[in-house]
Amino acid sequence: EALTAAAAGEPDLTPAVAQTGEDGGRLARSSFAILRALEDKTFRGAFSAGPSSPWDNLVPELQRPYVLVWPREVYHIATALIAAGDPDAGLRALHNLVGLQAEDGSWPISAGISGGTHWRGLALDQLALPILLAWRLGVADRLDFDPYPTLIRPAAIKILETGPATEFDRWDQAARLSPSSVGVAVAGLLVAAEFARDAHEPAASDHMEAVADYWNSQIETWCYSKPRAAYVTVDAAGQHSLGVEFLDLVRYGLRSPVDPKVIASLDAVDAVLKVETPHGPAWKRYEGDRYGDGEDGRPWDGDGLGRGWPMLTAERAAYGVTAGLVSSRLVRAVEQFGGSIGVLPEQVWDGPDVAGWGLSHGGPTSSAAPYGAAHAQYLKLLAAIAQGQSPDLIEPVQRRYAERDCTQAPVIWSHRNLVSRIPQGRQFRVQLPRQAGVWFSVDGGITARLATSIDTSLGFWTVDLPLELPAPGTRLEWTIDYGDTREEVTYAVEVDSLPGMPNHLPTR
């Protein structure tokens, strides 16, 4: 593939990226060629996650083909190629995502190469990452169409309608609240707000920014466990799981790499999920992961133990770059995980050698290989080292949350986010599915005032209730009148004297 591309005059790997690794550029060149080979040659822009079906040669009845299009994987592959010298590949990927987008603004969890839904479901990050890809191409001056009306606006509307809870998290596991999913959605809304402002839609831009600020201010309330001193993912039953995906908060610019909660979470993750191999460290995805070879080395058969992922070693090294530390040891570890042929597996064996299953400590398991996301994260790591910052960093996000105090962001109530308590002095906004009036009272219904809704032009109407600093303990009650119908429910929140955000959790 690399020789064919070169002969056709296609873009070559950026020299700065090729020269940054510890192996003379061998894995960088291999990764660049592999990622370009993952693009279908008939359906251009359709990048598959990988060319294999892990463990299918050992357990054929459990085939999980990776020759499918995941919008999340497409984002990482496309942005890696942009950073490595092939921005046109990223543009083709964006065009393909436009074709895969449903009428409601969403994407399937995975799709076939030629289109169509393979796995249905909603993942909040997969709604936002295509928006970020469009922004990245705009920064690179490679957009050849306006993505706002056709891709960004519908996706942002779906985020507002769906979030902050998510059906599936970054790992396509059932989840309720994930620091990665919420963080990526916040970044997507802020980017969408910039596009909306350029499209002269100020009401839409204002509401996207307000929701982004609110969700961002709630991430620690929702996803930081004080007993564990770490960011966690919360499932539908309210159970907490420690994982590595919180680093997306740093990756996209929502949190500083030296934020105390980030540092504490790194310590917690290293104590539980870090594994050492002869090549260097790797990290498991999350507590209780059952996707991987069994304890005795038997192939994954629907159950097993999660293993170390080279991709996560690259991500950890990229985090180090944002913190001002380049770890040659981690770079070398990723390169050695690629073996003599420069192919990164999805997982590596993190136990003693098991000759019967052909497993060696630090060597590949029978998981997917090559794994596109691993090669993408490695190339983006090299680009981060070469440029001094992550190619995933969204500068407007970093500026907004580094320079302003979002702890005073408006509290935004919706039918999917039933806030029960609000801090004194905070603006309180009600998001509605259509035009309505809100009758509200702070004296138990003795007196009531009517507030009318404002059209955001996004299919939502909003009402900012003028609370005028009611005393702590005050109960704000309201009903919603749509003109033709009136909801039979009286909603309420209590005003809290404590600073910060309420400890409610949104429903999915």
C-alpha cells in the first residue's frame, strides 16, 4: 500500500512525525501505511477499525468483525492522518460520515463499509467527534463544503436532546455517565456554537454554550468519586467503575494536565489498571473488563479478562507531552509492542508465557491486529511530541475553561435532566421541547408568575426563570403550559446555600 501510494504521488508521511520516534521512523511509516490501507477503495472515506476479526480463528462462532465503520475510530484515524501529512484523507472521512448520518443527527455505533447500520445505539462521544473532525479540517483549511447545516447542527441538536447521559460509553459498554462521553460532548457543543455564530444563529450559539458550560461544571459532581479519589464511569445501576478514559478531559482541553483530580486519578488508575511487560507498561481499559484472553491463556470465548492495550500506552505518553514531559520509555514501549513487522495489536498478553496458546509476556494476543486506533494514537503521539501539543486539543475549549469560572454556569433543567437542587444565586434555565409558558412560584403556589419561552432555532425553547436570589431553603415550583395542553406535573427545585453544583444525576 505504501509503495502504491508513493508511486501515485499520494501524500507522504510528514518528516517531523517520522523523525520523532525512537525506532528511526519504522513504526511511524508502518502506521501511516496501515491507516491509509484501512480506507475502502470503492467507498472512499470509509475507514474500518481493522482488517481482522479477533479470535475468530480460535472461536469462529464468536466472530466480532472489525471491518466496520465506527465514527469514533474514524475520527481518530482521520485526525492522525491529518497530523501525519494526509489531510485529504480526513476530508474524505468527513464526507463519508455525512452519508452515514441519520435524519435525527445521530450515527450508528458501527456501520458497514458500504453504509447501513450494523450496531444500533447512541454513544454521546460518537455524536460529538464528527463535529470535532469538521473543526479540525477547518483549522487546516481543508473544508470544501459548509458542514454546519448538513452535519454539525443536526448532531448538536441530538447531543442536546440526548445528553448528558449516554447509552454507550467510549468502549461501547452500557453506561449512564462517563467523563469521556460528557467531556467530548462539551467540546462538540462549543465547536458547534462557533459554527452557529458564524451562521448568524445567536440564540442557537448561546444555548449550545450555556449547556456546554453547565455540563462541564458538573463533570466532577457526576463522575468524580471522592472515596476513590478518581474519575469514574457510572452505569445505569449507579455503580462506579474506574477507567482510563478520563484523560479525554485533558486531551480536548477541558482540564489542565496538572489538575489535582487528574493527578489523583492517574495514581488510582496506575494502582489498579497498569501492567508491566518486558517492553514497558500497558494499561487495561477499566475495572472488571472481561474482553480478553482468559487467566490461563485460553482465547476469549465471550468471557475472559481484559488485557493491556498498546493504544493506552500511547495515550498516556501523549498526556505526558501535554504535562511537559516526553517519556521515551513509553514511546519505545509502543514501538516494541508493534514487533518486528510494525503491527500494533489491540491487546498484549500481560502474564507469564503460555506456550500452549502461543502467548509470550508483552507479545500480542489473538485480538485485532493491526488495530487502527492503536496506530492512530501512536501517530498522534509523535505529532504531539513534534508540535509540543496534542493534535486533538480544541483551542476554543481550552481557552474557555482555562480563562473563565464556569462554576457559575446556568443550571439547565430538561426532561432528561431533572435537577432537584440549585445553588443560591445561580441562573436557572428550563429547556423545553416546544414553545410554552412556564408558570412558576416561590411561595407554594400562593402567587405565580408567567415566563415565556425563547426559540433557540434548534427545536428547543428555553425559559430563564428570574429567581432574584431567593433565600436558601426556598422551593421553586413550576408547571409547563404549551397552549393546547398543560403538563399535569408540578416540577420543583430547592435553593441550596452551599456553593457549587447540586448532586443530582441525570436520567438516561
